[in-house]
Amino acid sequence: MTQSGLRPRNPYHNTRAVRDARMFFGRSEALMRLYGAITNSQSVSLLGPRSIGKSSLIECMRLPEIQ
């Protein structure tokens, strides 16, 4: 909640995963951490509220533009 008592607006308004690298931004740190964990054979769990971008993060790892 914010000081005004309103919930912050979710910037991820679409309910489908982002599949266009041009639409995927602001997650470079999360991608680096995820790649690092996977390349070190660590188990990874993505947890978060609905429509926050978990599926988009996984989908974008497959895109050559992101890699």
C-alpha cells in the first residue's frame, strides 16, 4: 500500500508472457542471477504475485536477443 492507501498499479498489464525482446526491459539483474544459478546447477524457484512477470522472465531466457 502507498501512503494514500491505494495499491500501486501493476505495470505488467498483459496476462500472457512477453515473447518480444523489445518489450522485455528492467530485468537484466534478475536474468543475470537466474542464468548464474542455472549455470551453477542450482535449483531455482520463481515466486511472486500473479501477473508480475515470472513467465515472461522464463520465456525471455530462450530468446537469442536476451542471451
